Amino acid sequence: MPDQRALEALGRLVDIMARLRGPGGCPWDREQSPESLRPYLLEETYEVLDALDRGDPAAVRDELGDLLLQIVFQSQLAAEAGRFTIADVAQAIADKLVRRHPHVFGDTAVRDADEVVRNWSRIKADERRAAGLDDDVFAGVPAALPALVRAEKLGAKARHAGLDWPDVAGVLAKVHEEVDELARAVAEGDRDAVTHELGDVLLALASLGRHLDVPGEFALKAANDRFVRRVRRVETAAGRRGTALAALGADELDRLWQQAKADPRD
């Protein structure tokens, strides 16, 4: 049975959005366009992720609400233009979920989650062919994705086409090869080559993370967070001496940095 409270709450949200956009509504909301709302859609997505990282259920709830607002807002604009409605959006994803889960809504049998993923990819490819879309190896990988996430998805797509290393050792060898090429470009002082080779190193590292089943975006975020914590520890240690970081010598900075790295919380 459908959750009546959920249906009523979603319906209320849709009605509120329509009123905000209607005559006598909010001047700011009435001025918006799909393009002007793009930054908010991205910002709200990152705020949801931040709330999830903090493990704060109340914040997750609130940030999901803000993200849902962006979906309803975009759907309202599309409805006004005669393109589609929020009902079309919900119906489309519901139909897709049923279609891509034949092991739940049909009689297909699966052994494990890996087979579910393979079936999903096959059904998705069948849908694209039925829609007359080109059989593009990289179909479904948005160019607007963060570069590191896009690199991982491009690598996964290439793997389905047989373009991938057979094991982690092969990717590690590629990483070392690209680092060597970057070192040569740096030694030669060729800025364009450095940019090119640095990109190749990052692409190879994204592939390494994919092979290790360690999302590069999350690994880098964790490294960023560790770096911030350690710098703050060094800053605190310097502050206890009444000294600014910039006033410390290289040896003393290194000593405090090693102490910060040794903190068991990391």
C-alpha cells in the first residue's frame, strides 16, 4: 500500500512550488530558469553528501528536502513550458526500476549482486538501441561530472568494451609509467607537456582506484580531510609556543608535521 502521508506531503510540495511560480507568487522564483538553477542543483547535491559524511540524520533529512525542491522546481519549469511534469518524472523512474529489476518484478533468476549489475547494463543497452540511439561506448557518462568521477566511469565503460588492464598489477605499472613521463616533462620545463602528463597520471590513478574498488573521489576527500586535520594540529602546536606557522623553520615544521601524522586518530 502506498504511504498516504508521503503522497500528501509530496503533493503539497508540488502545489507550493506551483503557487510560488504563479501570479502573485514569489518574484525571485518567478524569475528563475532551468539554467539559473543549475548551480543550486549541484550545491544541494554536495550538501547532501556532506550531511551523509557527518552522519547527521536531521541534516540528511533537511538537505534531501533541499535537493528534492530542486527536482520539483525544474519539473515545474518544464511543465510550464509543456515539456513534462513531475508526474512524468516519477512515472519514468518507476517504470525504469521495474524494467531493470526483472529478478524482482519478473521471473529472472540472479545469483548475486554482480549479476544484477550485468543485467542492468544489458537492459540499459537494449533500451538505448530500441530508442535508436547510437551504440556509444561512453553513453550515459555526463561531461558535467567532476573530472575524477568521470574518469572512473569512463574507465568502467571502456572495460565493458574490453579496453582495460586485466589486473591491478597492470594498472600500477601504468601509473609508474605515467609518473616517469611526468617527471621528464617537469625536467624539460615544458608546461604544456606537464599539464598533459599530469592528466595522464590522474587518469591512471582513477583506473587504479576502480580496480581496487576504492572510489577515487572518496579517497581524495579522506586525504583532504586528513591534511586539514594535520595542518591544524601543527598550527595548534605552533600557537602554544606563541609562534605563527610562517615563522617556523623548515626543520621545526617537519618535526611538528611528523608529530601530527603520528596522531592515532588518523
